[in-house]
Amino acid sequence: MSDRRKRLHDLLLALIKKESNFVLLEDDSTEFSNGYSADENRNFSKVIERNRKILKKYQSLIRTAVTLDALMDSENEENYKINK
């Protein structure tokens, strides 16, 4: 694993750890509706909306990790130029 990829991975894990209520998507589509009430089973638009919100949260965490990594790279390059 490259240094950058490892750093991104570590940043993402740290961000996930900071989340107080990190929600996971269902891992098996055959059991997709088990965690939902009978009303929600009949109204899958609620389920789809819930999963859309979860995916947006994942994307937000990843964008944050990538941004932090880019800022760290930028700071490292600036420090390298100054110390040269």
C-alpha cells in the first residue's frame, strides 16, 4: 500500500471513529428489509432515502479525508521549500 493510500485510510478510520452514530448499510440484499418496521417494508421509498443519506455521509467522510490529506501534502511541500 502506498504511503498516500495508507495515510488516507488512516484519516478515514480516524474520522469514522469520531462519528458518534456511524450507520452501516445492510450487507445482504436478501435480508435487506429485516431491520425495518412493517410500515417501512411496504414503503421502500423510506428505505431508499435512508440509504441515500448514509451514502452521502460516507462520501462526506471520504471527501474530508482526501481534503485533509491534500492539506497535509501542501504543508509538507511548503515546509520543504522553506527549509531548503
